[in-house]
Amino acid sequence: MQNKKIQQYGYQVFVPSMQMDKLWALGWRHFGYLFFRYSESQEGENLLHVQPARINLAKFSFSDSQKRIFRKNTDLSVEILPTVIDAEKTDLFELHKMRFDHNIPDTLYDFLSIEPATKPCKNLSIEVRKDGKLLAVSFLDIGKQATSSVYAMFHPDEAKRSLGLYTMLLEIEYSIKQNCVYYYSGYTYIEPSFYDYKKNFRALEGYDWEKWINLDAQK
């Protein structure tokens, strides 16, 4: 990773899909209208080095363990819809955030705009249900040739289903069907962290703030 520290922020209400692809490729992310990229993060006494991650979809294949997650959840129904924040999702969010003891978000609007389906870019919800009950939702930004995962949540009573990973796998599957080139899974750290689950994917690439590098060889 380069030595120069990066810490940039800005606001944008609408960004064309092709421009979103370019921003993701430079390590940018957004929550609502707030766009940001940073190369370091202070977590308590530890200084962590940020590494954006993406999957090269042309080279990707599901691992045996990921296939088992699909099989584990064959009794669930899945819908992919334009994102709407409603009472059902808000209730699930309140349950989901009880899993955390620090950096607890206030509302879904910490991650999504007030018009999440179209601003600042197209966004879809991957909604997972059992017998009509909402068990998990993830929110996926749609670019021209890439997608980017924004946030995921699930019912804590269903943790054994690995629904966080399941919705991530559904996002990847959707991206492949849409002939996308890349799926951006968000930030990871060079150091071990809570986000290491994002590193357990084939065809993984990481951004060193100058170029994208293959991380498969590092597994």
C-alpha cells in the first residue's frame, strides 16, 4: 500500500451509472449522498489499513462451503426489488443492530438516501423470506458494468442460516446474471478484522490505492 494517507469526502445527489463504476474502481464508497474513501481507520488503539475489495466475476466460482449455504436455505424465497424503506425493513434493522456493542447505526438512513431506489444511483433490495416473514435484506448498488454491496441485515434468531453471507452470494449471483464485470464487496483491512469474511471468495482483488491486485495467491 502506498504511504500517502488518503481521506476524502464529498456529497452527490445523483451519479450516472458509468461514473459509479469509475468511483468504485478508485476505492470510493457512499452511504446515502455522502461519498468517501480513506486508507486508514483508527479502531480503539489500533491503526488499521483499509483495502477495498472486489470480485472479478469472469473468474469467479462458488466454493463448496458457499454452495452449502445455498442448499441450507432452499426453503426460503428471494425477491430482488427496487429499494424502499418501510416499516418491515425498519423493524428488522432494529433487531439486527442489537448484535453490535459499538459503532451502532441509528437508522437505515445511515446507509441509504431518502430516495434509495434511484439516488445517488440505482439500488436494489435482495429480500429473503420464509412463509412471508422477512428474514434478511441486503442493498445492492447498480452501475453500468459493476455492482457494489451497501449494507446487509438479518434476523438474529436465524443466525445459523448464515444469512449475511447468503445475501452476499445472492448479490454475486445476480451480478453474474447481469453480465457485470465486477462486484465490489466493500472495505476490508490489511490486518485481521471483523471484515475478513469478505476475503473468503475466489477471484478476489484488492486495491492498494494505486492499482488492483490479485489476492487469490495470498489465501
